Amino acid sequence: MENILEKVTDSQFVVSALTAIAIIATIITIAMPFLSNDSLTKRMKSVSSERERIRQRERALAKSAQSKGLRQEPKLYMKNVVDKFSLSTWLNTEDAKMKLASAGFRGPQAEIAFLFFRLVTPIVFLLGAVFYVLFLGDPEMGGLMKVGIVLGATYAGIKAPEMFIRNTITNRQLSMQRAFPDALDLMLICVESGMSIEHAFRKVGQEIGVQSIPLAEEFALATAELSYLPDRRSAYMNLSARTGLDGVKQISTVLIQAEKYGTPLGQALRITAQESRDTRMMEAEKKAAALPPKLTVPMIVFFLPVLMVVVLSPAAIQVSQNF
């Protein structure tokens, strides 16, 4: 203790210790910038590189969209046939345009192809029926039966393009109806986070494509129409007309009212999403409830005879052995 007190009270030792401490602090201060890890610079570099990657990806997507878009150029031979016979004037083109848009076929090529096949398909079915009746059918078939086969095939050829379009519309609506509640949830998140409705449509269209490509296409078209149409109400109405779903019509009405009166979108989107989810669940429950009656006939036809054979076979064997 005496030695420690002597060193502490020694002025030369105190000055030397303070000098050493000052030198060490100076060295640490100078060396810290070289030894520290600049996380901000690294984060800024990563953000910059990520931004560049996003730009390159968007350029690639834009080039691919230009090379292969939703619209296609009409084929020359189809266009010549349609123009030669003036099919656009007598085949109810306006109604066909709406059906084609609902089926996902857009542009002049879709309309011309639909009109072309409505003309060609009955002729092909007619020629096929005549060939069958004359060369492949029963020679003893009556004339009235042959005429009925030819007329029926011709009528089927007339209705075949419409049935194809109707089936395509049904499949698209089923796909969109299944994914629409999730799309509304995503839109609700986007709107409540502060995004505009155009950015919300674009973001939801990018994310919902995993579940439903048709719904992603419709959102992309709605985004484009919101960008260039003078009236946003027209874009919402076009979206509901193309999809034909009650949920989309409801949300379009909500968006039109919000655009006109300035009502909040969050609560309306939340209620609409819940109603769409309840509707989807009700459809699933309806299909599950309809399954037992549908299985009754196959069980009677296929299971019951086999069960009767299994049950009665031992008794029949014993009776045959006794006699």
C-alpha cells in the first residue's frame, strides 16, 4: 500500500500515465474509421444493385410483352375469307366481342378467327356427316335417318364455336372466383398501406398470377385502362363486364362510389372479401352435399351386384353340392 500511495503521489508517474492514456486514445481514435464496418455503404450498394436487377427484369418483361402480347395480328387467309363474305355484318359481331373478351381472346385476330370458324365449322361437319352416311354408315339405313344425321351434324357445327367460347368463359370464371377473395385481401393490404388504386391493381395482378392467370390478366388490363381512359368509372365497369362475377361487380361498384363520393375503401374491401370467401365456402359445401346423391346410382350399379354375388355365392355353392 505504501508503494502504491508513493506512486500515486508521484507527479512524474501521474504525468507519464496520463500521457500514455492520451497516446492510446489518439491511436484508437485514428484507427477506428479503418477498423469499423460501414454497414450503411454496403446496404446502399446492395439497394443499388437490386434496383439495377429490377430494371433489367422489367426491361426483359417489356420486351417479351412486345414480342408476344395479348393482341395478335390476324392471319391473312382468315381475314380474306371474313372480308370476302362480309361476315362481320351478319354474325352479331358486338355480342361476339363481349363473349371473346370474357373468354380471354382479345384483338382483331380473335374476332376474325371466331367469325372464320363459325363459317367453316358447319361446312366441315356437314362434309364429315355426308362422308359417314355414304361410305361408313349402314347401307340399309333409311333416307330420313341419313338426312337427320346430316342436319344434326350441321347444327352441331354451327353451335360448336359458341360452345367452345362458353366453356372457356366458364373455366375462366371458375378460376377467377376461386382466387378473387385472396386478391381482395391483397388489395386491402395495399390500400391500407397507402398505395393508390392503380398501384394496388398492379401489385395484386403480379401476386395473384400464381393462383389464377386469368384474374392476373384482368387486373393488368384494368391497370392499363385506369392509366389511359379519361373516366376511371369506365375501367371499373369494363372489368366487371369482362369477368362476369358478382364479386367483381360488387367491388367495381364500391370503387365507383369511392371515386365519386370519397368514401373509405378499407372497410368496403374487407366486407366484400369476407362475403366472397363465404360464397366460396358455400359453393364447396354445396358440392360436398351433392356428392352422396350422385354416388347413389354408381353404388347401385357397380357395388351392389358385386356385394350380392359375394354374399350369395357360398349359399349357392352349398345348395348345388347338396343336390
